[in-house]
Amino acid sequence: MFKLYKKLRPVDWVLLTALLGLTVLQVYCTMLLTDYTRDIIRAITLLDYHNNPIHLGEEINGVIQSIGWDGFLQSPQFEYLDAEMAEVFKSIAAATTGDIWYNGGMMLAVAAGSMGCQIAVGIIAAYVASHFSANLRTAVYKTVDGFSIAEREKFSTPSLITRTTNDVQQVQMANILMLRMAVAAPVTAIWAICKIQAASMQLTWVTIVAVVFLVLFLSLLMVFVLPKFKIMQKLIDGLNGVSRENLTGLRVVRAYNAEEYQQAKFETANERITKTQMFTGRMMSLMSPVMMLIMNGVSLAIYWLGASLINAGTIDLPTITAFMMLASQIIMAFMMVMMMFVILPRAQVSASRINAVLETKSSISDPENDGERTEKGTVEFKNVTFAYPDSELPVIKNISFKAEKGDTVAFIGSTGSGKSTLINLVPRFFDATEGEVLIDGANVKNIKQKALRKLIGYVPQKGVLFTGTVKDNIAFGNPDIPESKILEAAKVAEADEFVSKMENGYDSEISQGGKNVSGGQKQRLSIARAVAVEPEIFIFDDSFSALDYKTDKKVRENLKTYAQGTTKLIVAQRIGTIMDADKIVVLDSGEAVGIGTHGELLKNCSVYREIALSQLSKEELGL
């Protein structure tokens, strides 16, 4: 967890220094409180003897009643007392109500000081811990945001959500407790032990035995509880995963009447985490009664042994009372130390999970300087082969082609032939395992990602919209775009028709994930978003499949007119979508089995001919 502390700000280190000083001051006030407690009890006792000397014996009482305390201090009876008793009688003679008021006032002042320090320490600890957690969440989010798809697949989405929320919260709670206890507990224990030894060695042994019992109990507790804490976060990952899967696939679940099946999966995950939490909760619930038993046992032992020592004349009641307070401070300090050892392992597990994200480097890295681009609007694949991480076989093999500026290049093939994977190499969602992917004559690995993606208008296979207005979604890639351009992009994508009919037009709200628009509308807004950035290269990853044939044709016609000099890479399933492409790449099991125009491929590529005939008749194909 200490690796994470580099996320602390300079002001946090200043506040931690102040916290250290306030903690020591608070412990000092606590120790003073025991002294003033002892002194006020002594002052009350002395004043009682001063006002009621009958407690000192009939003979001394008679003398004091006849000649007063000043006379008694000059009397022969006083001269016969030993030095220790003489000092006691002098203290009784000098006792006044002012001593009680003074010690009582100092007790209140010291208690107020201790309370003030504790409040300040609590505020500083909460402030530092909350800002530290905010910085951690930001760091995790930025790191994940910079991951390539390969790293995103290494950590599951539910796990990343848990690491950003629950794990950070565990670290925050641990830090709040540590900041309040890490200094206070050992300082209190050491200070109190030093004071307690000076008071009575016999009573010190009672405290030592109590501390040993406390440490043994908490150690035994940790042996049983800590392994459960370590698996708790993984169980939360599992619960989040089941919940997310069910909510994401809710329509499918209902369509197949699989609610009970999904509920059973959830109950299994829920039951596992519940059992673990119940076990840890029950074990931790033993702490309070055992602590009370130990503290009450210490009180009983100290008062029982203290009574014997008072009778023997080796100690007095004020000292016993102060000793009792110090013993309680020592036990509480050891309890706080042990509590930290109980809390830290779970926080350490969470910190390790956060560090695993923060220390994962993206496999897609930027060059120091952008490579020189000698062309414009061109895309070229040179002997490109790609295999997913940990995969034995390549997904695409030895692909080569070139798209000139303004060309439309289409990719078609059976499901799993590698079409989307090939397209994803252009914006560097992945890097080619072998060969080169060139844009404008430069290897994409030699172009900074931000600069590279500014050249591209990307439309994914599944339309993705974000919470906000229609206008915000179209302007997502270019927030400074004028409204006229937003309207123009929507018209190109044939989205203006339905957007203008919405209640607030382009200011209408889009719910999370675009749930309040249809699949086709979502896809058209995604196309409008790509058009709005005015790219050099369009990438359509099977983006027209959600559109009807009429809209599909109109959108492609609009694009041909509006983006005449823009290169277009289109992944498609429909022959009708790609018939007019300048170049068609036919993929089969990751290999390019044909490259050419529609007419050429019908003649010399059996795979393309088979796909075409499965969709259109020979007459429609002109065969």
C-alpha cells in the first residue's frame, strides 16, 4: 500500500506533519489528565481530613480542635512524627478548596485540549484520506482509459469497476484509521508504560498479563479472519460480474424465460459473499465482549490488589485511580494497534489490486516524435499478420492491399474471418504482430495516437451513445464544431429526419447507452458523429447492418457526395452495400482469398461468388 502514497500531494505531507504534532499533543493531554485526576482525588481527600480531623485519631483531633492546625504544627505531638508523616500532616494543614478548583479546572482544560486535538486529527485524517482516494480513482481511471483493448481484456469490466470503487474505499477507510491510530497508539502505549512502571511494579504485572491475553486473542482472531478478507474482493468481483451480465442481457433473459436461472446464479454468488461476510462479522463481533471482559478483569485485579497495597501502606487511592486510567490507556492502545493489523490486510489486498492496474503499461505506446507522412488519405497494409495475446494461431495472415485517397475499400467474409480485427489495426486498437500498417505513408506505430485518431472517423459495429444531448453526441469528437456543421453531419447520416421530430430537437437528452433511441437511430447518430470530425479516413465496422436497405443506400450516396475525397474502409455483410466499392478484400479464415472489384471477384473468387449468390439472384448480379 505504501507504493500508493506517491499519489499524496505536497499539501498532504504538510498536513500529515501537523497531524503528527497534534497526535503527540493529544497523548500528552491524556497523560496530564491522569495526573490531574490523581491530584484532585488527593486534594479532596486532604481537604476532608483538614475539615474532619476525627479521621486522624481522637488524640490528634483533640489537639487540632483546641489549638487549630497552625498550633498542631508547632505542638510536641507533631515533632514526634517521622519525616514522611510530617509531610502528610503539612499537606493536610495546607489543604484548601482552591486546590480542588485548580485541579478541576486543569482537568477541564486538558480534556478540552485533548478533545480539540482529536477533532483536528480526525478532520485532517478525513481530508487527506478522501483527497488521496480521489487521486487514486483519477489515476486508475486515466490508466484504464489509456489501455489498449489487450489490457482491457486482461482485467474484466466488473473487476475494473470494483477496483475503482470498492477497493479504493477500502484503502480510504484503512488510511483514515491508520492516520488516527498509527502514531497515537504506540505513543500512548510507550508513554503510559513508562508512567505506570513508576507507580507500582506489582500493579504493572497485572496490566502486562492483560495485554498478553489481548494480543493472543487478537492474533488468534486474525489467523481465522485474514484469509477471508483476502478473498472478499474477488467475491465482490464475481457478484458484480453476475449482476452486470444479467442487466446487460436482460432482454435475452426475459425472452428465454431464464429469470430463475439467472437468479440462481446471482444467489450462488450472493450466498458465497454473504457467508464470508457473516463469518468475518461473527468473528469480529467477539472483539467487543472480550475487550470488555479483559478491561473489567484488569479493573477488578487492580482494585483487589490495590486494596491490599493500600492496607499495607505502600500506595494510596489517588495513585490507584491514576494507575487504573493508565492501564486502560495501555490496553486501548494495544487494541488500536491490533485493530490496524486486522484492517490492513484487506486494505493491502485492495491496494495490490489497484497497483496491478496502475503498474500495467499499455502495449500501445506513443513514439517520441510523429513520423513523417509523405502522402494524404492513404491506407496500406504490408504483409500484416496479427494474433491476439496468448493466442497460438493468428487471426489474420499476411494481408496486403492499399487504399488511395478517396477510395472505398470494402471487407467481406464469413463470421470470424477477421474483418473487424483487421479494421481495428488502423486506429491502433491493436498493433500488428508482423508487417506494417501505413497511413499517409507512415507506419501507424510512428504516429502519436492522438494525431492518428484525428485523421479517422470511426463508426463501430454496435452504435454507442453517451449520456447528454443529441448535439453533444454528434460533437463528441469535436466539441468546438459549429451548430451548422452538426446539422450538416446529421443530414448526411440521415439522422435529421428523426432528430427534428424529437421534443427538443438537437437538445433532446440521450439516456445512458442510448436506451431511448432505436438501434437504427443509434447507428445513424454514430455515423453523424464520425462525419462531424471531417476525417481523412472513414472506418465503418459493419455500421450499415442496423439500417434498412433504403436508408443504407441514401447514407452511402450522401457520403459519396459530402466526403468525396475521403478514404472509406467498410466492413459489411451485405453485397449490396459494397458492390460499388473501388476495391473489395475477401477474407476467409484470416486470409485474403480475393482482392478486386465486384465484377472481377464474381469471376475469379469462388468465396465471394458464393456469398453473393446467397444474398442476390444471378439476374440481380448480372450473371
